[in-house]
Amino acid sequence: MERTSESRPRPVSPADVASPLRGGEGARFARPDRRTFASIGWVLMGLLGVSVVIGVLLQVPCQTGGYELPRAGFRMCQSPVALAMTGDTLPDSAGRITSGLSGFAPLTYWFVVLMSGMGATAAEAMGLLLVLNTLAFAAMGTGVIALARAIGFGSPRPRAVSLSWVAVALVSPVVVFSIGQSLDPVGVALAVWACVLLSGDRSTAALLSAGGMLATAAFAGPLALIVLVGVLIGAARDRGHAVLVLAGFALTTGVLTLADGRLPSRLTVWLDDAVDRGSIASVVLTQNWGDEPTFATGLLVVWTLGIVAIAAMATSTMMLKPTVAEAVDQDAVSGGSADPSSSESPVAVLRRLERADGVAHLRQMVLTIAALLALSVVLAPSSSTSMSLWLLPFAALAVRQLPVMGLWFFAELGFAIAVPLTDVAELDSSIGLAPTWMGLLTLLRFFSLTLVMAFALDELFRTGRRRAARREKTLHDAEA
């Protein structure tokens, strides 16, 4: 008797051989144990450590020679925190914020005031800032790894997680150039871990803690409010979860506001006086094509409309209920049988269905947050490298296109170098970078960020269409 196609052994591919090393499982290999996953995690954290060390070394010339302009800008170690400590301001040029300390997010403002009150020098304040941000990046890296495993990232089988792609989030020039700018890394780490809390059992304590973390992150950078919008969209199917997240956010915000009543006014500064290098308004103002209030207001309107549109589409996509067909397709989530007519108990089937839908729903939440943040970095009145840091962990988990991510990283590298060199040119026209090059690199950055947003939205809608098709098929089979 001839052997059927089902009985023939499947050829072993190179991917099967290498899958245990990259965190997956092949046909002839056992699933990696905890030790293997831990080893992969340490390697990934080592890559992040290399990026952080490069960022720290970038600050060495200013640590030894001073943070005064234009030297600091020409040495690529210019920092708003250091300028505030020395009392210097950026050159007054079109499309460049010069409000100094008032333009900081509240958390960074507190840091500068505390260091100044203690009589610290700019080098000492920057040294402590680098230590705090190094710890924050370590927390962000572990959070990204945990979130990647929770959403079953990098593999058709959600539990056969390939963590190799997570390296994309840890070797970006955004990490290198944002470590000495502000306390945004602290806010990003809090935002990532808020999402990690939502990936497990959504207990009352976890939901309240997630809201509290996002509130604290909002005082490190206003883009945490965009992450909050994505989290609330993810909780749209359970109003109780959304209410608990909002309660944690409101309670923490109230406590922080009591600590400093000027916090709400400082958040408005970010919107009122935040036209800065990297924004669409800055490119327009550099070419003398209009005035700042008009373009800043227009950007805020377009940005708000874009957030509402993406939020509405994502909510409609994520409101779908789980189906039996979807549970069968994602059976590897629990490792159970793919046959719904098996002897598996109804309770086990329901639990497997719930876990499969939870993984898909969490993945959609990450995709939504990535799209919202990419839109925000493009349309916000201020768009610095530190703002791109908020997008980095979510984009790395949402967009599995190496050319797109490579283009974005190349654009961010050019942008991060061009900003201080353009400031130098304003102080000394014989050196520095011409505004035309700054505009071209900013436009390249806009293009790459738009691609990131487009791919995140495409994957989000693809997932929604697949879930809708499975739902219709299940209903049709039930009627038949």
C-alpha cells in the first residue's frame, strides 16, 4: 500500500533546525524551556545595553568639556536639561522652541528644579539623568520582551514565540539619542509595563495599577495620554475594565496635582508653545510660509481628527466576539486539540476560546497604540527624537517589515544629528547644517513614520477582516 501524503514525514527546513535558538518550536524539536527563553532574553538585553552605552559615551565630550553652545551642539551632546542647568537657551530661529524650562514635561521640570536647588552642576545633573534613564531603558526592555511573549509575537503559532524580532526595539538610534534629553524613557517604561499588566489576568489591582502608571507616564511626556486612549479602546468590550483604568488614572493624577498645583498649566505649555524642530509647522515656518499660531492650531485640529478616526475604526474592529472557528485556528495558544469534536470538555473549550481571543485582542491593542503614536509623532506641534521613543516599543511589536523599520531608523539617525547641527548654524553660520538639509531629513522622517502607521493599520484591519470572516463562517455552519 502506498503511503498517503498525510503519512509522509514533512521535510525538515533550516527554520525548524534554528527554531529552538530563536524561541520557537519545530516539528522534531521540543519547545524551548525557561532556561532557553531566559538566555534569549539576556542576549536581547545585552543588545539594549550596547545602545545605551553608545548613548552614554555620546555625552562624554560635554561631561569633560562643558555643555555650552555651540560646542555642545557640534559635539552631538546638546541637552535641554543641561541648557536649563547652565541658564542657556536655544537660538531664536523659525520653527524652534525657545521657552526653555517652561517647555519641559512636569517630571523633567521637577528634576531640573531639584538639581538646581541642590546646587548641582550641569555635568552632575546629566550624570544622574543618564543613570535614571539607563534604569528606565532596562525596565522598558524587559517589558517589551514580556509583552512580545504575551501577544505571541513573531510566529504563526502564538506560544511558539520568536523573540529575535524584539531586537529591533533595542538597537534603534532613538535609544542612543534620547537618553540624555529628558525623562521620557521613564514614561515609556511605565507605559509599556501598563500594557504588560493588561496582558495577564485583569484583576482590579492590575487595572488600577495600569491606570496609575499611565498617569505618572503622562507627567513624563504627554504622549502617554495617547497610550491611554489605545488602552481604553482595548477595554471597550468590558466597560468595567475601562472604568477601573480611568479610576487609577484619575486617582494618581489627583495626587500628583496636589503635590504641585502648576502641573495642569505645564501640560498646556506643551500644546501652546511647542512648535519645534521635527514638526510639520517647523518646516513651514523655516521657509517663511506662514505664522506659528495658525499652523500650530491647524495641526492640533488635524491631529485630533486623526486620533478620533483611528480610535473609531479600531473600536469597531476590536468589538468582535470570539468564535469557535477562531479558537480552532489559534489552537496553539493552549496547545490543545484542533478538532472541536474531540473529547475535550466544554469548560476546557471555553477557556481555550477565551485565551485565544485574549491574545488576539491584546495584539490588536498594541497595533492600535502603534498607529495612534505614529500619527501623533507626525502631526504633533513638537516632534523630537524623544517623542519617537514613545512609538519605538509598540512599533517594533506591530510592524514586522525590516525595510520599513530600517528606513525609519535611518531617518531618525539623520534627524537626531541634524537638529543640533542646525542650531549650531544659527549661532555660527560658518559651521553647522543648512536649514534646507534639516527640512529634507524631517520630510524623510515623516515619510518613514507614515509607513509605520500604514503597516500597523493594515495589520489591524487585516486581523479584523479575518475575525469577521471566521464569525460569518461559524454562523453559516451553525445554520447548515
